[in-house]
Amino acid sequence: MSDLPTVVHLTEEGPREGFQIERHVIPTARKVELIDALANTGLRHINIVSFVNPKLVPGMADADDVVRAITPRPGVAYTGLWLNARGFERALATGRLTVEGLITLSASEAFLWRNQNRTNEQHVADQHAMVERYQARGVPISGGFIMAAFGCNFAGDVPVAQVVRLVGELVEIAAQHGAPLPRVTLADTMAWATPLAVKRVVSAVRERFPEIAVGLHLHDTRGMGIANAYAGLELGVAHFDASVAGLGGCPFAGHGGAAGNVCTEDLVFLCDELGIATGVELERLVGCAQLAEEIVGHPLPGAVMRGGSLKRLRERLVVA
Amino acid sequence: MSDLPTVVHLTEEGPREGFQIERHVIPTARKVELIDALANTGLRHINIVSFVNPKLVPGMADADDVVRAITPRPGVAYTGLWLNARGFERALATGRLTVEGLITLSASEAFLWRNQNRTNEQHVADQHAMVERYQARGVPISGGFIMAAFGCNFAGDVPVAQVVRLVGELVEIAAQHGAPLPRVTLADTMAWATPLAVKRVVSAVRERFPEIAVGLHLHDTRGMGIANAYAGLELGVAHFDASVAGLGGCPFAGHGGAAGNVCTEDLVFLCDELGIATGVELERLVGCAQLAEEIVGHPLPGAVMRGGSLKRLRERLVVA
């Protein structure tokens, strides 16, 4: 009936996704407070900032300050996001981040144009240039990332075959620079996926590229996040991006209805209940979710942060 | 990979679940406004009130008034809930409801005691007495309902075998009165279920009682509602209770963290995307969800009511 993994690797996206979308300015110290708290939950990978144009994303204007101010915890990889060479150099210059090269493609050229102002052709050329830059700086290629892999608000549904073709293109880009592609992350950037679509796309990619690990980056705008993650788990997918409290996009403050990644603590709760190890201490993560909500100052969509874990209830029952 | 049904039957629980938990008084006219709007979406079954003690559930003190004030739409079954003979007689006396007899059991005696102040033995005796009363009044037995089928806050995990045994007990109660048991609804009353648990329990019940249709009543307190519903869909489950906007329990107003049933419009969205017919017009239902939020005066957890359907986006793309 299923092929659940025994271990799941989570990349926490909350600080990066969440703090770039909030309308009001969040003090650097509060961002750092959340990041340091997240690093104390057992999470091993936290994406903490974007090195992007502060005019376009004012919430990330303090990215360098945030990186400087955190208290790095041994064993935790802190990463940042960038879209071009300038951002990459800023990340490298901090000297405090785990810097890895991701090769990105978009299943929708319309989205690419709106998001990064690039055509597919320009973007592919950019990727080659970036890989050369990574290699010149001794930065390893960690994998590939496909935006809008399940559908696009500006281009509609994405055929499964197109995603498989794009994975092949990622492999090809890496190969042209003598690098393997150990992993590919399929991103449901605009929340078009259903569990059935996840199963179809992941299965097709797996069948064609059995040697490449598949990760999922699932936005929860239409409430399908956990169901889509479970569909991935059933196929043995063991890498997920997730966002504490569901940070990132704010369904309750009129930010256009887009929501963040699937909620980290809800996903950890699911893994706990399924006996899948995440290394994360759920109660501590729930504390971080409550802290995140306090910091942004409005309700966030996470459920377990309100409903509570079952571990606590079971412990009480044993005691009683 | 799956055995998705072609048609799903939804019972809308929002008015009953939602209006009994709100802290402030909601005017009867506003309840009626929501019920009439829901009846105009294509929903065929709406559970609109509880006939319970107004001292214990003040939000349902106007149950008779609500039933009197709705504008019944042909083809829509309006139902109510009761826990005893007095409540049943009130429902019958309205003359406007579809009145059917449900035989209920609880997988947790601890929950039964807290919820209804009855032991298992007393409750089973009550059920026999109620079936006799139903039959005396010519009211058909519509099926069975198992509370806490996936776990209980006061008793912990529920073994699969216990649920199967309880279905057998429901069949037996009906049989003693010469009635068949066409359906059994498994309720995740306190939100302990995972998709894996849903698959295990539903499969076990199906295997032992292949002639009985299985329905699911899933609370979303820990964010697993849609994932659990999808697990049911994959096994061909075609009957779900659901709650517009996720009404019922209020995670954002400090009502102790309990949430309502799985959100109706999110479930309809999922069915639409899977090509499963529900008979419901999603955009109208989203309008009802927004109305529900306006009526209760605080954010409700539904996602599609904020994120929007994909049908709208696809239509725009075709036009553009």
C-alpha cells in the first residue's frame, strides 16, 4: 500500500519565505530570535534569508545583518537563496552560510518572466554561467529545482512529460560541467498539485531517473499541502521543504491569498505518527510556531500549534 | 494505485458544528441566511441544528426557530442531530426535516462518559430503545456512527480490531430489530487519524463487512483532514461529512484548539481536480465560506476560500 521512508529530511523555509512577504518591517533581532530557536529543535537545515534586491523585497534588506547576528549551532546548515551572481557573492561573503549550487528551471516560461524577468533561453544560459561560477569558487552542485512543476497561474496545467523532460535538462546542464545531479526538487510554486498529481509526476520522474533523489517544495494555498506531502511519503520521498507555522504568504491579512510552504510542525506531527524519523522535537517546534505568530502579529495557518501533539496526550494518559 | 470513486456524497455539517461552538450569540436570521445559501450550492444534505439541552449548548437554543425559518429547497435533505428521545421528538415535530435514525457507538467509553454522561452499557441500551422508537414512528435506520474511531483524548489509541468489532455490534443492534445497516460512518472525533490509520481501519472494516458503505467524519484539529479524506477516497470511500470554511471549533479564537470538520470547499476543490463529481458548484460554496466567516466575525481555517479555485484561473487562461 505504501513505501514510506524511515527518515525524512526537512529544510525549514519559514524565515526566508515568511519574512519576505510580511507587510510591516520585522526587526532583525526578532528574525534572529526565531532562527536561533528553530536551530534548537533538531532541524538540520534552515533557509534563513534571500539575497535579493532590497527595492523589490524590502523585508530582506537586512539579510547580511541577519546572517551576522545568528548564533550558529553546530550540525545545522544555514542557507540563503539567490537568483543571480550578485546574490550568490553576497551569500559567499557572509562566510557563515552553507553555500551550495542549485540549478533551477521553470516548467512555466510565463512564471519565469514574471518572477525573474527572464526567458527560458536566457535563464538556461544563466544557469550555465552560475554553474561555472560555483565551480570556480569550489561550491558543489547540490541538485536541481523545478519551479511550477504542477501548474502555473499564468500558463495553466503542466504535462507530466514536461517535468520529466526538464529533469533531463537539469541532468544535462550538470553533465556539461562534469557534475552529477544528486537530487531534484519539484516545486508546487502556485499550489496546483493534488495528491494524485504528486504521485503521477514523482513516479514518472523516478521511473526515468531512478538514481536521482526527489524532493518536494509544496505550497499550501489551497489546503492540499499535507495531503500532497503524504502522497510523496507513500512513494518514499524523503526530502521536503516546509515552513514553521505555515509562514510565508498570509491568508489572513489579505496578501492575495497565497500561502507559504506546507507547515513544518504539521508535517513533523504526521511523520511522528507514522514512525518516520525527522530528528525534530515537535514540542519545541510548536514553540517556534507560536513565536513566529507572535513576531508577525497575525494568525498563521498551522494546525498542530493550536491542536497540540498526540505525544503529550499519550504521556498524560500513561501518567493518569 | 487507487480506487477513487466517481461520485462523492457530502453532508454539510457547518451550521450544526459551527454555530454550537461560537462564544457570542449568532442571530437566528444569520444562521438561516447561511443555510439557505448552502442549499443553493448543489449540496444535497445539510445538517442544520442540534436538538440538545440549551443550558449546555446555548448556541442551539434557537434550533426550532432556525428550522421554521429556512426556505427549504427541493432535493435538499435538511437534518438535525439529537442525543436522546426528547431531541428526536423535537426534530420530528418540526415537520420540515429529513428524519433518519442513526445508531451510534463510541470506541472510547471515557469519551462517551464525558460527552453524554453514559456508560457503554447504558448507551447500548439507549440505542435499542431509540431504534424501537424510530420504528414505532416509521423512521428508517440510515446507518451507524462510531465516535472516536481513530483515538481518544481520554483513552488514547484505538485498535483497528476494536473498530471492526463495533461495526459488528452496530450490525447486531440493527439486526435485532430486523433492520439492515446500509452504512457506517467512522468519526475521527478528536483528530487522532493519519492517512495510514484511515487506510488501515477502512480496509479492515471493508474486508469484514464488504456490503456496508463506509463514510468518514474527519475533524481537522491537527491539519490532517484533507490528507485523511484523500486516503479514504483512494479506497473508494464516497461519503464524507464536511464543514463549510472549516466551521466548528475555532483555532483562531482560543476555543481550546479543537477544529471543525474537514473544510467542505477544500474537499470539493480536491474532488473537482480529481474529476470526482460532488454536484456542488465550488464558486458558490466559496461564497458561503466567506459569508460564514463574516457571520462568526473571525478568521476560519478554509484555504480555497482565500487561495481561489483553479477552474477560475483556467477559464481566464483560455480567454486570454
